[in-house]
Amino acid sequence: MRARFWIWGVCISLGLGVLLDCLFPFRVQPRYSALVEAADGSMLHAFLNEEDKWRLYTELDEISPTLRKTLIFKEDRWFYWHPGVNPVAVVRALFNNTTTGRRTSGASTITMQVVRLLEPRPRTYANKVVEILRAFQLEAHFSKDEILQLYLNLVPYGSNIEGIKSASWLYFQKPPQILSLAEVTALTIIPNRPNSLQPGRSNAYLIQERNRWLRRFQEEHLFDQAIVADALSEPLQARRSNAPQAAPHLALRLKKEFPGQPILRTTLVPARQSALERLVKNYVSRLKVNRIQNAAVLVINNRTMAVEAT
């Protein structure tokens, strides 16, 4: 039954997507922050994007199974089966909202949320129809994993932080693929209430809401019971930190040479880069009496010829 539903969904999505593309082209061009990575994949330096937001690009292999499962369970359980719109949820929401006279429930799928993040509009029924049509277009051009990736790159976390990778680095100082279940759950609930669930400022409330969802996971047997039990007892070590600003001259040069590229990979070794910057700073401070204020050093691995610090 699910397979038949999925096939019909794909046909509907592709047909409507092609038709709408001809009439109303839909461009997906998020503006990402430039991220300079070290040889081990860690963050060396990051820049705000053109809109002064932290929007670090999350790659597909950075979406862990735990993150994928948690997000889909919470936001859109039929994500991999519907054509961008869940007709059952739409009918249910329309019925509930009509009978109560107020908006008591929504029907937004992950795909529709991506549309709203790409093209923000006031919450009206007319705009909801536009979101539905745009969702069909999105499904016609992108795979489900790519749509999930778009959502995780655009989802807001309050202030000027957008995307799971930005939140992971700035709140937990680690990449998203190594987040624990407790950390993943905390980050998946913040976008619903980014002002009241702000890490570092309302950790007690965030733990309370995190544990409420973890208990739901436990009831639904979404994860192993022992893993959920560990997550429930895990303290929340979340605080807002600054993005690393190592190798500033190289980072700025790479950003200028490769405009629009979200990830700039280098061969720099973080420990050596930090040690070099510290040594050069101390050396120059001793030479200030001689009016020497600048120095340049390049560390090259003789065996691989890779630049490991600069």
C-alpha cells in the first residue's frame, strides 16, 4: 500500500513540478557562510554570509542516522512517502481549523517548511496554497535526502544562527555527525521556539522540553531503551560561543578566490597552526621596540609538501 502511495506521489509531484516550472520558475539559491576547514575536517575559520547570518553548509554525510530519525519522527513521519504534501494532514488541519474557528493545527511537511524558509510569506490560506504548489516543484527537482539537507541548512535557531551545522558548532563546539541523541533532540526542538529555548540562557527549560520528547521516543520504541535512558540523564552543556578565527589571512584570501563556495578545505593542522600563531605573536611582541610589528611564517611538511601552518 505504501509503495503504491509513493509511486502515485512521485507521478503527481513530477507532473505538477514540470508544469509549474514553465509558469512560475522556482530558484533555490541559499547564501551560505564561508567555512575554512583544517586537514582533519575541523573548523578553522568561518565568515558571516552576505545577510550577516551564520549559515554553515551541512553536507549529506554529516546528517547522522540519529539526526535523520529524530527529525523525521518529530516533523514529518510520512516524509519519504508523500509527494511534498500530506493530503491526510491537510484535510485534518482544514477540518480542525474550520470547526474551531482558529488555527489549532498545521499540515506543513518538511518540504513545505523548506519552501517557507526559502520564500517567507505571511501565514494565510492563499499563501498556504502557494507553498503546496512550490512543494511539488521542489520534489520534482530534488531527492528526499536533498530536501532534508536543505531543511537542515535553513532551519532557524534564533538570533542570526541558521542550520544544524551552525547550531552544532556554535552551541556544542562540535560537528553535527557526532552529536549525541540528547544533543540532537535539543537542537530539533529549538526551531519551534527559538526565543524561549535559547541554549545557554534557558538550559533548564530546554532540558525539560528535550526530555519530554525523549520520553515520546521511549514510548514509540524509536531508539534502544538504554540509549534513551542515557540521553534523559545527560546534562546539557550548551552555550553560545564564537566561531573560530584561525589563519585569518589565508581564510580571507581563500574566501576572495572562491566566492560563493561554502566549504574551503586546507591542509592546515589545527595544533600546529595554533602553536605557530602563538609563537609568532610572542616573537613580534618582543620586536616592537625595533618597530617591527609583522611577521610571516610558512610551515611545510617535507615529506608530503603540504602546508600545515601559515
